Amino acid sequence: MRSWIAATLGVALGASLGLATYDAVVVGARGRLDLPSLAGLWLASLGTAAVLAILPAVALGALACARLAGEAPSDWARRAVRGLGAREIVGASIGVSIWAALVGGASFAFAESMRTDSLRLTAVSLVAVAALPIGWLCGAAAGAVAGRRLSSRAALAIPGLVVAGLVAVAATRGETLTLLGPDATISPAIALALGAAGLVVGARGSRRVRIVIAAAIVLACASLLLPRSPDLAAALAFDAPNASVLGAILPTADEAKSPVRPSPPPQPFRLGPGAELRRRSNVVLVTVDSLRPDHVGCYGYRRATTPNIDALARRSVRFERAWAQGSSTRFSVPSFMTSRYMSQLAMRGRAVLPQNTTLAEVLQGAGFRTAGLMATTERGTGPGVGQGFESFRHSLNLRGEHPDRSITDDAIAILEEPGDRLLFLWVHYYDPHSPFVAPEGAPSFGTGEADRYDSEIWSADREVGRLVGAVDRQFGPDGAVIILTGDHGEAFGEHGKVGHSGQLHEELLRVPLLARVPGARAAVSTMPAALLDIMPTVLDLAGALPSPPLRLEGRSLLPQIAGGSPDRSRLVFEELRFGKASARGMTAVHSGRHHLIVDAATSSVELFDLGRDPLEQRPLGLRGPAAATAERMRRSVLALRARIDEGPRP
């Protein structure tokens, strides 16, 4: 067997063993699987990691391993630099650097488009392995310049330093470490270290050693064909940091189940019950970025983070159980501004295209003056969400200062503008989005991330108080509808990360939702609600019918605001995917007290009982009654996905 082929397979096997073992340790620490199932997870993860590692390892072997069997890289570099090969070594260095940049860039772009944490993590690990040839070339060139022989082992130490430096820079200047937690450094480090060790063994080992390596790779890939129980499939899809990436190629126990018919489409929007509250009123929509309800006083939080929001709640209908349709601004905002799932929208990259119809467009057509103020960048919300606003401004302060106060100042100026048309004003506050920095004048709740997050909530609440006061001064206490919510939640390590996006757990999806409506009594509604409901609720309150009629995915909450009986059987769906093109990603559904998350590629599921486990730390075993509940909810998700994938785009 050629030495560079053996070295390539050695890299793949070494990295695979490390990544599979790390997956098993992570899943085992959560106590989810028994020992035999954990061994099965290790085998499946090993096969998945082998497929992943072979991709960069092939290029690695071809570019950098051909000479390792017979001579040190420094000897090759010295001859190239001193002889006629100087151009070749410089060209190779540039070529390998470009190749590694393309591999890393493509991996991160793919991860960004899917917005799943496992893809981000695998991108980091792939970049770590792909960076090995850069390190070898650097070591070889250094040895040639110094005029000294640089052993192959010494050369192999250099890429570790290079990659460690790159990871450190990414962790301190980007969001990788925040999003992924320790996985972002541990997993790539293991892949790099064991991949390098495997290269040395493969390149310098005996023929028998090389045959063993090749056989191990074949057996590892063959392990993908082993049958898996539903619990093991779920652990692979949701808990294993690396193995979940290639879930689409793994056989599942659910593949033989009958296909699901698409769910029926919603009826065209029309005005419903609650006519006594339907009047021509000004409408103010307030969204607070990353606001978790369990950090809000009126939802039972012990700290005094939200005195003004609490005061608003005492005059509002408060929805106890409301969820965003995505776990980041990019997914949530376009969805609730159109009352459609993100995968249904006409998009170009991040941009929401003009053929989508927004809430502001319908209200503008009904005679409203429309204005929007966003304390974030256009990239954060996605271009196009400002459709229908006569005035729409983004104002994120790139110096790191908090722009929320200036946003309120601008909002008050808009409220005070003379005019005889009703106003629809949307104000989006950026605090308490990460990074968490206690604003000036905010109380200190401590030094931890959650403590500083609370200080930022207090700051945003202060601005909400100023805004509500200005609305009441301008229009009177019964002159405007005020709706307040968050665009998504925030994670603080409940499932291995700090921040948002990339997952569909409760801490990222549940949001506060308040509706202060003239003529309505303050109350608490236990009916499941969705941010998709904002658009039909506002249109219902305003008596504004879209023309032509629209099929909105949300439902009007006006009957509940008027005191009607809640529909506790309602299903609320969430997703982390883009249209038909996204075979990967996740979809989730809330049904009563249960929350089900479905992996789009494998239909593996994770089921939680929110009554007993509100933080989703103990997924239910998929046996007995839980299995029936999971299957019923899974089929509802598949039916929705089938309707979306087969249905028309705007």
C-alpha cells in the first residue's frame, strides 16, 4: 500500500476514534443510554466520523504525506528552496492555504445556512484537520530557512500551535465558542491530535499495520448499517456533537413507516369573533430581542428586572404559553411579520423577497401610517422585513454602546408627528442580546452571564416604560393597542450552549406575549399561542382585510382577548430550516404539556414533558405511552412539512 494512502487512512481513523469517543462521553454523561446502547452509539458515531474525516484526509494525504515515509519535510523543503523548486513550494503553500480556506469557508457557509450547532461544530473540526498541511509546510519552510534538519515529529507540532491560535482567535473575536461551548475547542483538538498520530502510524508503520488501518476504516463505515433503536437514533440525532451531521445517511427504525398526508392548508384570513373590541386604533408592536419569559417579573421571576413590563401586564391579556417559530431573529422576525413559516417564504439568501406580504403592507393598504425602528443591523433581521413601512430604520451602534435609548427617542418623535392617519409603529429593542454588558445606570444582579443578561433586561424595560408612557400621553390610555413580545429566548447552558439559534429547546423558543387592547379586561390566557398569531390578531383588531385574501399560518387571538374559551388542544410548530432545499434542520411542535423535536433528515425524535421537566433535561424514553404520544406528534410535524414542501411559494 502506498505510504501516502496509508497516511491518509491513518488520519481518518485517528480523527474518527477521537470524535466517536468524545460523542460517547458527552452522551454518557447525560445518562440517557444504557451501556449496550452507548456502545452502539460509539460504533455509529465512529462510522459517521470516518466518512467525515476521509474527506479532508484524502486531500491531506495527496498534498502533504507523500514524502513522510522516506524523508523529513525539511529535507524536501531545503532542496526545493535551494534548487529550482522554490516556485513550486511557494505555489504549494499558497494552493494549500487557499484550499483550506475554501474547505473552511464552505463548511461554515453550509453551517450558517442550516443554522444547526452540529454543523458548526463539524465545520470547526474539518478546518482543524484541513489545516494540517499548512502546518507541515510552515514547519518545512522554517527548517529550510534555518538551514537545520526539522524532524517530522517536530513539524507535526507546529500545526497544533497554528490551529490552537486560530481557534483562540475565533473564540475571542467571534461567536463560535459562545454558540458551541467547550465542544468548539475540545472536538477539533481531539480530531487534530489523533489525526496527526494516525498519520505518523500510517506513514511509517509496517505493511501489516497499514492493512489493519484499512480494515478498521472499512468496518467503521460498515457500522452505519447496524440497526438502531429509537432512543439510540434520537441520541445520535440530538446529543452526539459530531455524529448528528451525517444523520441523513444512517438507517432509522422509522423508515418503513407509512408516508403521512400533507395537513390541510389554512383558510383565507377573515374577521372572527370579538367584534366588540374591533375598532380603528393605533397599533404599537414592541419586540425585545432574546427576552425569556422566566426572566420577566409578571411570569414569576424573583428579580425586579421588568417593573414597566409588569405594569403593562396588569392592563393586558398575558399569554402564559407562547412560542417563537424560530430560535434566532433571522428565523423569527420574517415569520411573525408575514404569519408564515420561514420555509414557506420566498427568500434570496437572507433577504425576504417583495412577493411576500407583510403586516405593514396590509395595514398601509388599510390607511395606516407605518413606521419601524430596529436597534439591530439589516443582516440581523434579514433584508426585506421593512416592506410596507413608510419609514424604517436600523441603528445598531457598532461601538458597543447601547442604542435602545436613541430608538425610544426616535419612536417618541414619530408618535408626536402631526397627522390624521392611524399609526402602526414597530419598535425592536436590541438589549438584552449578547454580548451581555450591564448598561449604565442598571442595577447589578451579579457578574455571571445570566446576571448581566438581567441587567440588560432592566435597561430594555426602562425604555419600554418610556415608550408606553409616550403612547399614553399622545393617544390616551385607550387610544392604542400595545403588543409586547420577544423574538426568541436565550440559552445559558441548559443544553450545552450560551446564546441562541442552532437548537429548538424551550429556553430558545418560549417568549412573553402581552396584548393591551382598549376595552379588554386584563387576564391570563393558557391557550398555546405563537408569534405567527401577531399578524392575524392585529388585522382582526383593526378590521383590515388583505386584498387579495391571504392564507395565514397564525390565528387571531382576538377571541381569547375578548374572554373566549381557550383551545388547549392547539398545536404550535417551530422550525430550523429553509424551504425544500433544506433536507437537514429540525422541526418542533408543542402539544399540551409535551414538546417534540424532530430531526428533518432521519425523523428521529426527542420528547419532553414540560409539566415535569420544564427545562427539558430528561427526554422521555420512546416506549409505552410516551411512544404513542411521540408518534402522534411526529406525524403532525411530517404532515406540516409535507404541506409546506408541496405547497406554493409566494
